[in-house]
Amino acid sequence: MASNLAPKKFTRTQIRWRVAGSFALLLLCLVIVYPSAVNSSFKFINEKLGIGVPLLPDNGFNLGLDLQGGAHLIYQADTISIPEADRAEAVEGVRDVIERRVRGGLGVAEPLVQTTKVGSDYRVIVELPGVTDVNEAIGMIGETPVLAFKEQNTQGSREMTAEETKEMNEYNKAAEKKINQVYADLRRINFTDAVNRYSEDLISKSNNGNMGFITEMQYPEIYEWAQTHKNGETSKTAIKTDDGLSILKRISEKEGQTQVDAAHLLICYKGAERCDSALYKNKNEAKAKIEDLKKQATANNFADLVKQYSTEPGAYERGGDLGWFEKGDMVPEFEDAAFATAKGQISEIVETPFGFHLIYKKDERVTKEYEVARIFVKTKNETDFVPPAEEWVDSGLSGKQLKRAEVVSDSRTGQVQVSLQFDTDGAKIFGDVTSRNVGKPVAIFLDGQPISVPTVNEPIRDGNAVISGEFTWEEARLLAQRLNSGALPVPIELISQQKVDATLGADSLASSFKAGIFGLILVILFMILYYRWPGVVSVISLIVYASLTLAIFKLLGVTLTLSGIAGFILSVGMAVDANVLVFERLKEELKNKKTLATAVEEAFVRAWSSIRDSNITTLISCVFLIWLGTGFVQGFAVTLAIGVIASMFTAITVTRILCRFSFAWFKPEGNILFLGAGKSNEEKSNNEIK
């Protein structure tokens, strides 16, 4: 029979190696799916031996909106004033602006922002997992993008006037007098009554002065006091903070977050966020430099390398020191690497939107959090009268004067650039701005964040300019798109909003998990009771399949939704179905008086065509669902497709290897492990699988 699965001869040693490989694959997948168990062992080894085994990243699975809870918003874009040929790109610009807003302003790590066209209407669909304040999200998303051109501020903060100084001193004297009155009254009334009578912190006052559990980063002065006092104690003197005076009472304590003390070395490049250095013109140059520094870096010379090479402002003075920080304080890529690196070690190269980093992890600790109540009296300081000077100031040029931005190439060098075209008013303002900033940077801000900080080479008075910087085509396209989103803002209107309660998401996740476990247990029991030992083999293969599929989900960053979990559970059935086809064929081959070795090989060969055809049909359906579907339909199709591909591998490869290995242990004549099997004595000698 012509088949790519035709029987082959394998020695027992070859079969053993393949079995070992299957279990090694299972172990690897389990480590990927559940790394915390391995990290516990690594931490123990590091603490006992001090050898610095790096920890594995443990980010968990990405949960969709229906499982995590959050907000689902649909906006319709008003593109009537935009030429039809430019509408799709303009709406993509809006999509990019919204994504930047929800990532930065709302702190959503995995938002789903996508565009779709319904008839002639363009829509933007926004899914925000974990967001509880829908109105805040709507308010932030609905704002028109603001594009501004800013120049460096050459003037510092002004000095306080005599009147302002007098007002501040008088206010603070009154605050001290009030605190003294509170202490006097505390001799005859309790702490709660004093809170209600005197405290000026409205939030804690509504809770009898209770501030909740505080961390050192939130309130360093209050935290320092709480560290050295016992539960129930009250501060003998008022604790001074930047905003006022507090009489404190410690209530309780608990274990807090894990924190890391680290330093870093940054190599940024033109086009990276907040990169004012022009030392490295593109990503490749920066990466080559950081790779060279990685080879040199040790714990002893790290600070020196930072002072010599880091492009971070202030790195020389601080040696790259970041102090203590915890999860949520840094961008995800950076903090994942910092927490995964062993204490006293230097991380691998980490890429973030700001460039490339090396991280030296000095220490790690589990902090304490203290529950504290306070009576608060506000004071004033200089910043209440004179705000700190900003690094950038408005130049008077904005997106209103920018007619168009587009990607072009230099006719002489072929270098990719972004061209800017200003209207008449914009050309005059831009000419003035470039004239007074020759050799200096001019920053372009979108929604308050810099998207490009080019340096002015010469005055430009005709209203036409180019931004160069050895862009890739994609980098230039993204910059032009962002510029246009501020220059040609597309109004959007909210046409649908839906809040998914987080409790519902948790219940759905728990129910889905239970359903999956019960279904899997029933399948396992059926396979073992009906097929006996072959059923046990299929169960092992099924465990490999489930672990492999979940590992792929995690590595690819697949977002799990209820429909996605349904697709995964359905693919479990597909995996079992393949084994059923093989084992039914095996029973037929054994009834036809074939040797066990031959029957096993023939069963897989003859069942392959049915397995292949059914799975390919399913995959074709998945392709069309991914292509034409949206949202939950796509999630179902993606998880089902991945599961089907993994099931084909485990059913044909892993199950076959385990059958070859284990069936040689049995003599199937009269053996209840092989239902319907029976062979003559002459065939017994052929049972061994070669």
C-alpha cells in the first residue's frame, strides 16, 4: 500500500529513544504551562547554592473580555469629509491613537482595538479587559487627538513672590496650630472622634481615618513610622509629608508585594520612545552595541559601563540605579526580565519601546504593608504657588496647520523619510520655530506623548519638511499615520457599549474549567474501560496533546475566551476520535489473524486517510471562520485549529510510538487487554515489534 505512513522497522533502542522524546516533550510543555513549580525549585537552589539560575517568565494565559470582565465599545467614524481613498488609513490612525490611549492612560495591558467596515461605514471595536470604569474609558477614547509641536524650555521656574511666601508661611502656621489642638483634644476624646472633627483628608475621613494598607512607595514617611511602631500605637508628634501633617495610628500589618532592587543600562536609537540621543541611528546599531556590552558586563563593572555608555538621561549620576520597584511600576517587558533574573546576575538583552536594556538585579524582597489611620491637616509648599518648569513648551504650531504627512524616499539615497506639508499659517510659524532651533530638537507630541523628536538642521520657510532617521518603511508609515491622525482628526461616535462584570467572568471561567475537567475524565474512563491497555496508551497521548496545545496557546499569546475554550474542548474530542479510529482498525486487523506487530502498523496506515480527511475538513472550516468571522467566532476557530493540528501529531506520532513500545509486553491471545484478539501458537513468536 502506498502511504507515507507505511510500516518501518525500528529497533527497541530506537523505539525507547522516541518514547523518551515524547515524555521530554510532555515535561517541556508542562514547564511552559506551569512554570511557577519549576521557579520554586530554582529559587531554593539559588538561595542554598547561590549559583544564579535564572527564573522562567510566568505571565499566565491571556484571558478575554468574557472571562476577565471589562468593557466592550463600538465607535462609528465620521469620514464624510475625508477623500474615499484615504478613509481606511485615516480610521487606522484613529485605531492607533485609541490603542495608545488605553495602554497608557487606562493601563490596559492587552486591549483589543480593531477596525471593521459595515457597508460604507467604518467602525472601531474596542475591548478593554479588566476595566471597571466604563465612563472613564469612554471619556478618554472619545477625545479628539491633539498634535502639538514643542521646543525645549530654556527658562526655569520663577521665584515665589513675597506675597506668595507670606501666604504659604501663614497657612502652615495655622496648620501647626490646628495639629496642636488635635493633640490637646486627644487627651479627652478618642481617635475616631478626632478624625471626624479635624481631618482634612476626605477619603480616609469617610472611613474613620483608615488609609488602608500602605506601601513604602506610596507614603515613605508614614511607612517609615509604621515600621518602628506596634499595632494600636499613635504617633507622639505629627509626621510631615509634602502635602501636610498627619497624626498616625497603626492598626495591623501583612505581607506585601515582591520588590526588586535593580540598575539598568539603556541603549536607545532614533525612533525609540523618549530617546533624545542621536548616537545610534537605528535599531540594528543599538542592538549591536548592547550585544557587545552584554559580553563585557559583570556585577563589578556594571555601574562603570552604565556611566560610560547608557543613553538614559542622568545615568552617569545614578549609575543606572532604579531603586526598589514592584510589578506594575515598569513596562511589562522590563519588569518580567527583572523579576525572572536571579539576584546578583545580569539579565539577557531586553527590548522595550525605549530601546535595549541590560538589567543588573541587586536584590529581591517581600515587603510589609501596614494598615494605618490618620488625622490629616493640609500644608502648602512652593509647588502650590509655582509649578515646576516643563521640559517642553508649546511653539504655537499644532495639527491644525499640518495639511498632510506621508512616506517618501530620498531621490538620491533612496532613504525612507516622512514628509510634512503645512498650510500658509503653519509655514510661517514653522519657519520661525526652525529658525530659532537650528541644531536643537523639536518634539512632536500626540496626546501629550512624544512620537518623534527630530533635530532641526536648517531654517525651513516654505512649509515643506522631511523627517529622516534611517526609518524602515513600516516605522515611517506608522509615524505618518500618527501625524495624520492629529492633523486630520476623524470624529468618532459611540454607538454601542457593554460592561462585562468581572464576577461573571470568574464564574464563567470556573464553570468552563469544571466542564472541561469532567468531560476529560469521562473520555478517559470510556477509553480505558472500552479499549483497556490501548485506552491507557491513548490517555497518555491525550495528556501530551493537552499540554502541547496549552503550551502553544501560551507561547503564541492566544487570548482565551469562552468560545476559545469551547474550541479547545472540541479539539479534545477530535484527538480522541483519531485514537478510536486507530483502535477499531486494530481490532479488525487482529480478528483477521494478523500478528500484533503487523496489526499495529496496518491500523495506523489504514486509519490515516480517515483521520487526515476529517481534520483537514475541520481546518478548512477554521480558516474561513478566522478570515470572515469576528471576535468570539475567530477565537473559537483559532483554538480549534491549533488543537486539531496538535491532535494529529499526538494521535499519529505519540500514540504510535507508545503502542510500538508497550504492546510488545503482552501476548494478546485470550488477553482481555485486546478485545476480540486471538492468534495461533505459530504466530506467538512474531509478537515482538522490531
